[in-house]
Amino acid sequence: MSSISRCTVHAYLVETADTEPTYLRARDIASELDGSPKAVAQYLSQLQNDLTDVSLEQWGRSKSTTWRLEMSES
């Protein structure tokens, strides 16, 4: 069973974000965090509008959603 949490995904995003855009997929994040891709995808959708320290947006959808991540402009 996946023990991944929304806080864990948020911390991962903040740690991974850079001034240059980074492109991520839920399955890759889940692999790094030892969690479920489905849970990560749900958290990414929720966090998209809640993040203030980083910018997260859906970027592309082919076989799975790609997310664009970068530091927010302050």
C-alpha cells in the first residue's frame, strides 16, 4: 500500500523546482517517492492551484499528463 502523502509530494516539488522549467510525470515522481502514480497524479491536480512557492501546470497529455514545474516569480 502506498504511504505517500500530499505533503510528501509538495515537499518533492519544492525541492525539485528550479528557475528553469522541469517537466515531470506522476509515474516518475511516484517511482522516486516509492508511491502510487495514481495518488501522485491526484495530489498534483490538487496542488496545482494551492502552491505559492512553485509554479505547477499541466503541460501535455499524450499517454499521460506531463507537468511543468518551476520556481514562482516573487
